[in-house]
Amino acid sequence: MRIAVLADTHDHLPEKVRAAVAKADEIWHLGDVCASVILDLLKSIGPPVRVVRGNCDDCADWPLTLDLEREGFRIRLEHIPPRHAPAGCDLLLHGHTHVPRDEVLGGERFLNPGCITRPNRGAPASFAWLELVRGKGAQWDVVRV
């Protein structure tokens, strides 16, 4: 399963990102969408879209966290990274910092795709691909925009 992961689009979604994520099995947005039209654009691409609410989002219909299971992996999506992943979580995906991340803390893997519009700390604008293969592992690739 191949998942396009975005965060912190802040009202902007470049055409080349839209074209790239069309090849995904699913699209996950980790918050700070900021304008529902961006989510509408993502949904119009075709693959199913999952979203969590960021600190700059005002849509109360979007959850603050979302727990998913894909290919045998237990996954938590949320915008602001917690200090610890919840028990039983294999992958914790977050946004907020505007910096890509692939780090294991306390046995839990934290992933951040970076930011599409306003990267931080010298990081490039980016999104990521998460590839999940049951029984084989999770591959995380950050893509410069």
C-alpha cells in the first residue's frame, strides 16, 4: 500500500504535488490545511483522503487524532506531536514542526512529511510517501517540492 502524506499546506497545494499524489492508494493530510478548498482538491484527485485538524484549522468535523490499521500496522495521525506514542502504536505521523522527521523514540517510530508551503529550519518544502508491506516493514521517503 502506497500512501501520500502531506502536512501544513496552509492554503496552498502546488499542481505538481496534486499530480504526484494521484498515484497514491490513499492520501493523508496531517493538519493545517487552513482552507477546506485544499481538502476538496485532494478529494477530487480520486484516492481516499484522511485528515486530522491542525492548530490553524477551524473545521470541528475533522478529528484531532485518527487511529488506523493498514497492512498490519497500527498508525496514529495527529498534527502536534505528542511526547510519547500511544500504547500499541507502530507509526505516529504528525505535522506542525514544518520539518521532515523519521525518528524512533522509545521503540515508536515518529514520521513527519515536512511542510508544503513554509518549511522550517532550512528544510525544503516537502511531502512524503509511506509504503506499507504486510510483514516486511514501512518505507518512508520524503519528496522535495
